[in-house]
Amino acid sequence: MLLQLDPSTRGKITVRYSEVYEAVWDEEPVSYRKDNIARRHANIRLREFVRKYAAFSQGYVTTPNELLKTGTSQNNQPIPDAA
């Protein structure tokens, strides 16, 4: 999943993954659930980040907002006429 991002972004997202993991780990009171819930939250955040920003970082769309509007990694939707 990280290979879809450029190398400079990989380092940043790896640090953020660790921060999310540690924050959720500290919040969970049940000891045997800590690892699973922390990994789950960090992985969800990682998947969402890659889904939203991989196309932008590779130059497929000009802004991440275009990707969020269409809901796909391909921006091949027809542009509606202004009425």
C-alpha cells in the first residue's frame, strides 16, 4: 500500500501511523485488546490516506478535492454544463 505513494510521503505517513497507533494503544483500557484496536485504527487511517491522495501524488488529479468529489481514483467524469 505504501508503494503507491512517493518516497517522501512514505516516511511522513509511517510516522503518523505510529502516532495514531500509540494514541489508540494508550486509550484502550483492556490490555488484550490494545494491539488489535491500535493496529485497526492506524490501518484504517492509512487506507483512507492512500485512497484519497495516491492519485494526487502521482499526478492523476490536480487537487485531492477533485478525487473526493468523484469518489474514484480516475478523473474521467464528464464536466456538467453550467446552466
